[in-house]
Amino acid sequence: MSTTTPGTTGEAHTGRLPEPTPVPERPNGLVRALTDGWIVAKRNLVKIKRVPEVLVFVLISPIMFVLLFAFVFGGAIDPEGAVGYREFLIGGIFAQTVVFGATFTGAGLAEDMQKGIIDRFRSLPMSHAAVLVGRTTSDVVYNLLSLIIMALTGLLVGWRIREGAFDALLGFALLLLFAYAISWVMAYVGLLVPSVEVINNASFIVIMPLTFVSNAFVPLSSFDGVLRQFVLWNPVSALTQASRELFGNVDPSTPVPDAWSMQHPALYTLGWVVLILAVFVPLSTRQFARASA
Amino acid sequence: MVDMIQAHGLVKRYKEVTALAGLDLAVPEGQVLALLGPNGAGKTTAVRVLTTLLKPDEGTAHVAGVDVRADPDGVRARIGLSGQYAAVDEHLTGFENLEMVGRLYGLGRSRSRARARELLERFDLVDAGDRPSKTYSGGMRRRLDLAGSLVAAPPVLILDEPTTGLDPRSRVGMWDVIRELVRDGATLLLTTQYLEEADRLADDIVVIDHGRAIARGTADELKSQTGGERVEVVLAHASDREAAVRLLGAVAVGEVGTAENGRDLTAAVDGGVRSLRHVLEGLEAEGLEVLDIGLRRPTLDDVFLSLTGHAAEKDTDENTDAAEEALR
């Protein structure tokens, strides 16, 4: 078998292959995914310093949400019991904001695909999971910043942490963990449909009903029938309920809802986190390996 | 000499399109191969296969001695890819972009930084090194992207249309940079739509169309495939045409071509300068006035048109098939 067309430059090509040139040894698997992931995460985080729009999205919009709901709906919605609406509201705002924050992952990956940076990453001897690990990690950092800002704004308008500090930390951790899982769903979507506009619209269509048809903004008692069942088993409801409980924002006189998901909201939320990660981490990683712009 | 890039019978099919239809390539160490073809010829698909971004449906490929299918990570550690779109992060500075790539190649922090500084210097980006690359011109971005592919000093470089979309000045600048890389001993595969680019940079050219090689050789070899040189004459007076055609006919291989205006004549010749002198002397002796006369070698454009322009014809396809049969 020869490698050239007869009669052209056959003499230049020997068909022999070289010994592979030595290259630096790299750690394998998880270590590499984490170190490379952190390098990519740092790259994503630089954006917050250099792109003012990101800063607005991450920092200003949570403040706006808290103030908007606290002052616009504050008078109109009665969360049943002694806890005021503002106190009731914050758990829901937290849940909604971190879930929306997770859509950043999809949009960010879609943008990287469009700009060809993913091709650059995929041509490097780096961990394949690292781009996704990096992206989802930096989005956790964004969400953490949003949470801090929202909590501070919340405290200003009357929200209080009434359980211990440890419970409160668990509450924040649960919120971030759930958002992290959603990030992996959005990563898959972002790789599948590499268009920032489509991602933003699509996530809006899914996440708006998920967060509004829940107990995030209105009490459970205002839902009936099928809608009530949806609200009861909606993971965003569980997340909201769990954070209210952990921050101590649930009125003791409120009847305990008649669903397992609402009786064990933290556990139910964790179940969703595990399920989502188990499905979407492998799915996204596989999609990344064969994604093309 | 060994082949740093070697591909046999690469086939890649998409739903309706066959992007690669049995492509063979070989690039000996330290040489430059240009993959020349129009849009949609399969150039980028070939690059994506060689850089492990895409798995071929059939065929094998080795880059720097490593099988792209069996050890894609090993290939990635030994190649630098600079794509059609400058793949730099626009929010990072030039320095940060290069440092990040170094870290991802596994060079470690201090080596990555040193290498980034070195490359900024080499690519004339020192002044812009601390600015976000968003502020760069198209040419600067391409240079930064190319610098990114060199971070780990890989033995094999693959450049996908490195100058597409650049203004003429940036293009010439890019050519200088690429030539320098080759002087340093890199093996290079580049794709291009520009014949001039292939002519200037490449040792060898593979003309690709519909996913297969339709011709290969050096620029000179390809040019000679479309026949030899031509004598071109521009007459001062159309009335001299008959006499001039007679003169040219005496040295021409085949017919003498005449243009609509009756004053531009072309004749393929096989005697080179001798034929030209013969024509000149004849014109002089008969007192025919000429505005211009010259011996022109066929350009790569002529080659390209004569190869791809008839690619749809049975004849060409059969020739290519036969050539590929001979390879197997």
C-alpha cells in the first residue's frame, strides 16, 4: 500500500511512521478533571470582572427581585399564619434565582460552541469532563454571589434567619446543590442546541412554570386539584420548603402538607439532585465528546 | 524520512452528504502540505478527523506516530490546532489566553507563564498582551490563536484556513509567521481556498473536491499537469491576426486561441523560451506590431479550474477512482 498517487511525489513519502514524540505525563481521571476544571472555571469567572452585563445579572437582578416581590406582592398575598409575606417570600426567591442562575451554564456553553472555543478545548490533551466541570463550578460561584446579595437585601426588608447558623448553612448548601444539578441539565441542552437565544427562550419556557407553579411565591393553600399535586411534587416546591424550614421561616401553626415530598423536603430535593446528576453528568459528558459547532 | 501525518481511506458521511470519500494523506516530517479546495470540499472535515474532533466512519489516521482512534489524547498532546475561527476567549487578555492553554497542556504555572510571554513577543503582541482580546483586530486575534496552538511546541501543526477573512496585509504577515514555524522544523498541514497561499507556503499540495483528492504534487507538478506554458500575444491591429495565427501555429501544441476582439492570441507551446523567440523573430520579420507578448506558465488557478471545473464529468471521476483503486 502506498500513500500517494502514482506519478506524483511518491518518492518523498516513505509511508513509515515516526516513534511517538515524548509528551509530559498528565495525571489521569478525576484529578485531571478537577485541576483542568478549575482552570476553566477561573476563565469563566474573569467575565464577572470584565463584562458589566454579567455583574448586573448576578448581583443586581436578585436585589430587584427581592424588592419587587416584597413591596409589590407583599400586601396582596397572605402566607397563612404569623410569618409575614416577606419572610415567606425569601425562600422562594432564593430557589427561583438559583434555578434561573443555572441556565447560565447552557447559555455559556452555547456561546463557547458558537465561538469555536470548545473546539480549541477539545483539541487539547485536557480532561473531557473539565470544560463541563469548570462551567458548572463557575456557575455555582455566580449563584453563591447572588445568594449572598439576596440574603443581605432580604435582611434589609425584614427577612430573618430564625434557626441556627448551621441549619442556615445547610439551607444555602441545598440551594446551591440543586442549582448545580440543574446546571448539568442546562449543559446538556447547551451542547445539544448551541444557540444562546434558543437556550434562553427554552429555559424560560421550562423554568417559569416550574418556579411559579410552586409554593415559591404563593402559599400551597391557593392551589387545587391537579395543580396542587404538581405543586406538591415539584422539586422547586420542595427546595423552597426545605430552605424555609432550615432558615426557620415556617409558621408553626401552618398545617403540614399531605405529601411525603413536603414532609421531607430536604431529602426529596437531595433525591432529585442525585437523580439529575446520575442522568445528566454522563449524558452531557458524552454529548461534549461528540459536539460540533 | 517518516510521515508525521498519515491518513488512509478516510471516509466520513453525514446524513445526506459524504464529506470525506476515501481521502489519503501523507506529510513527511518537517514539510508543509496544503489541502486546497473550495468551500464544502471536505477540508475542515479532514482537519477535524486528524485533530480527533471527529471520528471517521472508515479509514485510519496517524499523527506524530499516534493513532487518532486508539489514542486521541496522545494525538492531542502532540498537535497544535488553529481553526477557521480564531478560538480565543475574548474576555481574557492575550497573556491569560496563552497561559490557560499552557496549563491545559499540563505545562504547569511557571512554564505556562514563561511560554505565554515568549509567544506574545514572537507574535508581536507584547503591547496588547494585557488587553482583553476582544479589543484585538482580526489579524491580531488570528496571531493569538496561532500562538495558542504553539504553546506546547507540538511537532505537528494543523491550520484550518489560517488567513480566511484577513485583509491582504495581515495575510502576508501571517504567511511570514507560518514560514518561520516551518523553518523551526514543524510539520504542517494547512487548508486553504487560496491558490496563492498554497503556492507560497506548501511543499506539496493536495487538491480536494467532494471529499477526495483529485490531484496531488508540488505546485510546479500541478501546473505542468494542465499542459505546458503558453505564449500570449496582444496585437496592435486586428488586421494582423491571420498572419500572427499562422506564426503561432508553427510552434503551438494544438489550436491557437483567439479572443473575441481578434487581437489577443494564446498558444500552448512545449518549447518554452525557444518558442517565444521564434514567435518574436517571426513577428519582427513580417513587421507585425504587438502591444504585449509573453510566456506565461499556467497558474494554480488554471490547474484548479481544469480539475474541479470538470469534476462533475464522468471522465474525471473515473480517473480519480482508478487512481484510488491503485492505492488499495
